[in-house]
Amino acid sequence: MGWRISKRTDQFPKAKSYHDRHGRMRWRIREKGFTAELGTDWGSEDFRRRYAAAVNREKPGASAARTIPGSFNDLAVRFYALHLPTVSASTAADYRAIIEPLRLKHGDKRVAHMRARHVLEIKAELAQTPQKANKTLKRLSQMMDLAVTLEWRTDNPVRGLKRFPTDPSGFHAWDEGEIAQFYEVHHMGSVAHLCMTLMLYTGAAKCDAVMLGKGNLRDGRLVYRRRKTKKNPEGFEVSIKLHPYLAETLAHVRAGAFTFLETENGRGRSVKGLGTSMRKWCDKAGLPLCSSHGLRKAICRRIAEVEGDVYKVMAVSGHKSLKDAQRYVEQFHRETKADAAIASLPSGAKSERNLTNHPARFVKSSGKPMKGRDK
């Protein structure tokens, strides 16, 4: 352990660790009259950027002064200043994850020179990851709209370009066979089993799951407030009865652990780290389509199948929008109605006596008078 910390200190000597009020390990630089937060993901691209900015005493927006006026870098800095204060930290990270790679490759190029063919080249480079490609086009379009507002160009070269077709249902929802397959590989007592069960029986998102601990257990219930966002600044309190299987699983958590999913070193597990670990666990179980995102869908599906009540789905999942939760119930109702409709169909040919006024029984008139009709 000491060796690892020593190596970290050698690489970023000014970075110091501390635990926040939730028990999560964070990093920062603290010097006389100066403090800079470095985040939780040691050594990541965002961590390195923050560290370099802090060591150089870079103030917010200072990088704009060192960019080429009218360049993609210049536009990115202005875009960040305009949009990042209005979104959540996770959304801001998503913005950077899309824009920063573009800055590395095209940062010094003039925005006024971008054409639709250049955008198509960027899209083609991301063809193997269509969702990421579509996100990139969306961010580029927003940035080009800003460029038009700044009068750097007269049009948006992204507008009108087709996106890649993707699955409108979003992340894959686990079915019962996949859940059983995961449990066959990852047994009770393992971190993988604990993570799976915690998310499957609470509906907690990754950002909430890493924060849950024994402090959230009250009189046989799990009580927590969903992550606060710009759209939902107060969060949403979720209070659910502890499922017996989840209670049995939590009994294997180390005594004294601050959070259920803490690391072997007793540190709080990061959201990104949890997602990475879940990916490895799913791959080991032979479930390439499954991920932590689909577990919230799985519990919503289970509730809809048993209860068929949208409000019960919302009470457990923490959905604040009736429309979001309604999707699960509607899908279940469609399936049950379809099953009932198929079951009502007859086998083979339907009896003639049940075919009232069947059109085949009547001969169409030719319109010609019949011979001897009036005789």
C-alpha cells in the first residue's frame, strides 16, 4: 500500500487525498491561499487537466487567452463557459468526453473553414460506435450554432446530416435468464454478486449505488435520496422495504464498512470504477449486452409484470416523470393483451356456422337481366 501511494506522490507530488462527507476519496491541491479540486478519478484525463491547471495557477477561462482566435479550441472554451454551469457534473463530464478528443485533433483549425464533408469524416471515424457518433454530431451542432451566434460563420454544417440508426429503447434490460446466468458465475459473498443484487433490488443508479451504506438502513427499509440534478435540484427520496434476498446479501458486507460497495482498501468506489467493474463481471458471465444501466430497467420490468401499477414503479425507481415509468407498464400490458389475443384465436379453420354474413356466401350480381326472369 505504501509503495502505491509513494508512486502516486512521485507522479503528482502536490496532490493530496482526503475523504468527503460521504466517505468517497477525493484529491486536491492545497497551498497557502489556494485550493484546487482534482476529482476522484486518479490519473484520468480530467484529473491531469485539473492538476496542470492548478500547478500553473490557471484561472477559469484563462486557456482562452492562449488559443488561436476563431479556432475550434477557442469555440470549445466559449462553449464550456456558456453551457457547463447550467448542467450537472456528470453531464459536464459527458460534454468533455465528446469535445476533448475533437480538440486534440482539430483544436487549431478555424471554425469558419469547417464544411459538411469534414463532419461526415468525423462521423465515419466513429461508425463502430453509433451512439457516440450521434452524441458527437449533437455536440458539434450545438457548437456550430454558437459559432453562428458569434458571427464566425453563417451556417451550421452539421444541420441536416443524418444520424446513425440506434435502438430507441436505450440500454438493454436484463431478462430473467441473464440474471440467473450472472448469479451462476458470481456467487453470494463476491463483490460482483453484491453489486448486482444491490442495484437489482433497489433500482439505484450507479451514482446512488456507490453512496449506499448501513447508514441508509432504517427499521428494515432502505432510505436514500436520489442524486440531485439541475432539473431536480432537491433530489427524490426513495424509501423501500429491504428485500429478504438483498438483506441476506448485505450480511456479507464487512463490519464497519462505510459504504456497501467500498474497495478492498476501504475507499469509496467511484461511479466510473463501478461501471468498469460491472462490464468485466458481465463479460466473465458471457453477457456482452448487459450492463449496470439495464438493472434499473430490470426491476421496473419485474414490478410492472407483478403489479402493473405505474405508481409502484415510480415509488421504487425514483422516477419523477410519470411518462418515464409508464413505458414499463405499457410494454407489459401490450404483451399480456397480445398473449390473450393469440390465445383467443381458433385452431385450424373456423366453423362456418360462426361466420355471420361471410362475404364468400354471397354471389355478386353481374348487373345483367336474367333470362326469363319475369316469366
